[in-house]
Amino acid sequence: MENVQINFIAVIVAALSMFLIGGFWYSPKLFGKQWLKELGKDESFLETGNMKLIFGGAFLLALIMAFNLAGFVSGYESWTWGLIGGVLAGLGWVAMSLGIIYLFERRSMKLFLINAGYILVSFVIMGVILGVWK
């Protein structure tokens, strides 16, 4: 643990990157329409719920994930280790955990690929940010 050095500004930027990626990923221009279809929802679903709680909670969770990833890639000051760390965490832990849940919930493969793809891309970008910005 003595080698762990975390740049808190980089953690915040990495967490924000997840928001930017999510905004594009789940937009109608990319996977938004397919995502809603797989959920069995329409666009009116996006207007329901407490948006402050949803977005605030999502940012807090993204911040925790970015902080955790920063600890994982700490000590290796390179974008390549950040990228590898992002793939290992995003694909190996998070996406595969989603896969287990999706199997038991009997959710579609398409929904899994949309959501797991978002996680993988987000973790790779966060890892690169954290690997470069020491």
C-alpha cells in the first residue's frame, strides 16, 4: 500500500468521463433506442424518477469506481497499464458480474452487450486517464 499514489483531480475527471460516455452511449444516436427496447420501455421512461437522486447517485458511484481503479493502477505511470487495468477491471470484474446477474434474471444478450460495453469502454477511458495523469 505504500506505493499507492492517487491524484484526486484525475479521479474526478475519470468519474466525469463515465458520465460523458454514458450520455453518448445511451443516446438515440448510439444505443439508447435499443437499450429502451430491451428494457421494455419507451422514451417516457427517461422522464420518470428523481433525476437529482439518479444523477447524483450515479456520480457518487462513478467516483467510488474511479477511486478504486486509481488504487489498482497506481504505481505504474503509463497509459498502457491504465488501459490494461481498465480492461481487467471493466471486463474481468464488472461486466462478468453483470453477466452472472443477467443469466439469473434471464435478461437478453443484447441488453448485456449494451450495458457491459458501456462499462468496458468507461473503465478503459478511466484507466487511461488515471494511468497518464499521475
